[in-house]
Amino acid sequence: MIRGRIASFGYAFEGLAVMIRTQPNAWIHSVATLAVVAAGAWLGLPARDWALLVVAIALVWVAEALNTAIEFLADAAVPDPHSLIKHAKDVAAGAVLLASVAAAAIGALVFLPRIA
């Protein structure tokens, strides 16, 4: 039972590695994450602001991971173009866009008062 739990963490980390290796948008999220963390450290943000940023960063990464999973599954299930698969992929990409816009808004609310 413990081995199975440990193995499940390995699978999860492998999934994250696949996402980062194969998805150009994940590279962009990586750079944005590093920039936000560096800026927050440089500005010495309080814990409340860090909590907001962690939630925003996690929101974007979770949306990107789910989008990537949907794309992989859709491509495996229906390799030829199909309008419903296109809609599913577009909706999943829209979810990432919504998460990213929300994260940018949170970032603006946290950072702008400190740099303006």
C-alpha cells in the first residue's frame, strides 16, 4: 500500500515533467512563475500577499495541466480532425486563458501598489 502511494507521486511528477517538456505554454508559465517569485522576494511581500500569489500560480498551473491532459486524451481517442474535439480543446484552452487573466489581475493588485 505504501509503495503504491509512493509510486503515485512518481507518476504525478512524471506527468508534470511531460507537460513542461512538451507544452510551450508551460515554459511561459514557468518563466512567469519564476518572475513573480523573484519579484515577491525582492519586495519582501507579507504572507497574505504570498498566499494570493500562490493561489494564482497554482490556478494557472492546474488549468494548464488539465488542458494538456484533455489534449493528449483527445488526440489519442480521435486522431483525425473532429469538430467536437476542437471545441473541447478550445474550451480547455479558454480555461487556461481565464486562469491566466485572473492571475494577472491578482498580480497587479499585489504588485502595483508597491511599485507605483
